[in-house]
Amino acid sequence: MKKGALYCMLAMVAVVAMAGAQAQGLTDPTRPPSALSASPAAQEEAAGTQLQSILLSSGRKVAVINGTMVPLGGMVGEAKVVSISETQVVLKKGDETEVLKMYTGIDKRPVKRPAARRGELK
């Protein structure tokens, strides 16, 4: 068999083999496990008001809530943003107060260091 015919036959085999292959959908490896089982509509309903980011600079405090940039004093639905800190945003609606935390389940506490003994270096 000639080289040209061999290359042609290998090319045809490759084309036939690729025709049977099907593309698979890619999943987001960074998506949380709970989001894998719920439908997008269920995720949106369960999410409620979500704090996504906090932007602080001199004279400016902005929070990204449900995909919208909201400044201090701005409104999220019927609630007003009354406080923005490094880790949380406080919303007030009438007499109700809602605290949105950037890192749920993590509380910031000061570190208590043991008192230095006499003669030890600090």
C-alpha cells in the first residue's frame, strides 16, 4: 500500500471515530455542592438578599447586593443600607434590622495574647 493511501485511510478512520464522540457539558468546579442539586429557580428563591462584595475607600462605602452596587444610605428593595463595614452590611426596614455577612459562619474576634513575663522579649 502506498503512503498516500495509508494516510487517507487513517484520516477517514479518525473522522469516523470523532463523529461518534459527543461533547459533554462542563460544570463549574467552584460552584458550592448545595447548588448542584437545586434548580436555578429554587436557588434564586432560597438565596434571598445576598451580599456579594464590599468596596471601601476613603469617603466611599459601597456594597454589591444581589448584583447591584448600593452605596451607604441607598435602598435594597424597601430596606435602607444603614451601615457598611469590612465584613457586613446592615439593612433597616421599618423596625426590622437585617445583617448581611460577607463570610457567614465566621465571626471576627480579637486575638488574646498571653501576658509577657518579666525578662522576656516581646
